[in-house]
Amino acid sequence: MSTDYTTITAGLVYEAKAKLGEGAIWNIEKQCLYWVDIEGKTFNVFDPLKAVNRAYPTPKRIGTVVPVNTKLVLVALEDGIAALDLDSGSIHYQLNTDIHLIHNKRFNDGKCDPAGNFWVGTLSMDGVEKVSSLYCIKDDFSLEEKVTGVSISNGIAWSLDGNYMYYIDTPTGEIVQYNFDAANGNLSQRKVIVKIPESMGYPDGMTIDNEGMLWVALWDGFGVARFDPATGSLLQKINVPAPKVTSCAFGTESLDTLFITTASVEMTDDELDQYPLSGSIFAVKVETKGVKANYFKRNVLPFNNTVA
């Protein structure tokens, strides 16, 4: 891994004290950051201009969130996909699954592809490796398995031209590239493009900028790393005063600020004393810009019943 890279430091924007902050995504119409606290069982909307965060409780652990429109989001709960109404906070399952019955699995990270299809992966809460998968949610809200033998499904992004999908299975320490067929969502020609050494931490959430470079949150790595997917080179490191960095997303009107989530789980009392801002939201203005997040572009089932 190259040592010829620049570094800058992110600053605190919201002292959240989240257990497992994750799933950062920017809603450009509402000018706010969506994020989740998986173990805290909340979906959150953070307004950086007002420095105000609204937390919506969820009935189960929540792995990630994607926008549908200004009033609805889809959330990946541990046992299914649900729509959440931002006005009322009510939740309606779109898809229930029994994934938890084998190896105690739950849904984790995910995003929408350029066509608006929701991709979401799983992990085993018992720590069993290579038993999870990456799925694409079909139009009828059934699951189409796309990648198998996964341990902890995490970051996902698509190239600016839509020809490639980038994907992270955290314990591998790798960023993988697939050829992506936008017409049917098929993946082919798997290729490892970045191998992150353990000394840098483990790759978690991921986003892409308008130059096609990948920004990867580093669990146990105190930061976010920017990589060139064509060469695998490390270009920049954003330092964060918390070890367990989980996800990142570009925000503000010009998409030139990187928002970063962190976690406080799996830390000793001494570590929490040393890094008291763990679980908070950080941000830093960077020289590049992000791209608008992909929204879910399929029909959401009507709210004829709710679970919360």
C-alpha cells in the first residue's frame, strides 16, 4: 500500500453517542443526512445547518436506509425490508424473511443501484463466516441472491458510468469489482482491486466521488481512505478521533463535505475514556465532490398495517 498520500482531519458535527452508527446517505432535496444506529434501533435524520437530529425508533435492529422520496425511506431491519413514513414514524413491512433462522443472520449495509434497485446484504450475528449473501430486492419485494459465501456484507457502490459494481465483505479486507449489467443486475468477472492491510483497519461502508474514486470507512482504522479503483492506490486518508469508523456520505448543497459515522460497541471502558466521541457524527470539507445518492425507484406497498 502506497505511503504517498495526503491526510486531513474530520471535525465533530454531532455528538451522538450511537452504539453502532452506520448507513450514512445524503438526501439532497431535504439537505439532511440519513443514518442509522443498528444496535440502538433507530433511524436518524440529521440537519447539519440546524445541528438537529431526529431519531425514529425501529422495532428491530436496522442495517441501512435508502430514500424513496422526501416523505418515505426504505429501511433494512434485521428480518425484513420496511417502509418508514417520515411524517408519522410509522413502519410497514414490504418484505419479511426467515434469514435469522439459519446462523442468526440479519440484514446489514446496502444501497440502490443507478436504476433504483435496492441491494442489501446479510451477516451472522453469531459470527459464522461465509454463510451470508448479497441480495437485490426484486419488483415484487422478493430476494434475488447475487453474491454468496459472504461473511459481513458491507460497502457497495457503482462506477459513474454504471458498468462496474464495487463491493466489500469486511473480514476479507478487500474491495472487489464486478462487471455490472444494468439491464438485469447480473454480476460477472469478479476482481479484487484493493487489498487493505490489517494495520489500516477493516473496510466497512463506502461511497464514490465525482472523479470515480472510492471512499471507504475503516473499522478499527480511525478514518476514511480514498482509493483509485483503477490502480488500487491510496490517495488520501481522513483522520477521525474515533477508532470504529463505519460509513461515509457526501453532503451539503455542493456535495463537497464528507459526513462520517462511527460506533462505540466493542470498546473497553479505557478506550471509551480515551476516545469519548466514539459513536458521533464527523464531517470534513474535501477538494472533490460526491454524486447524488440513488433513490429507490420501485413501488412501495401501501401502509395497510404498521409495526411501529
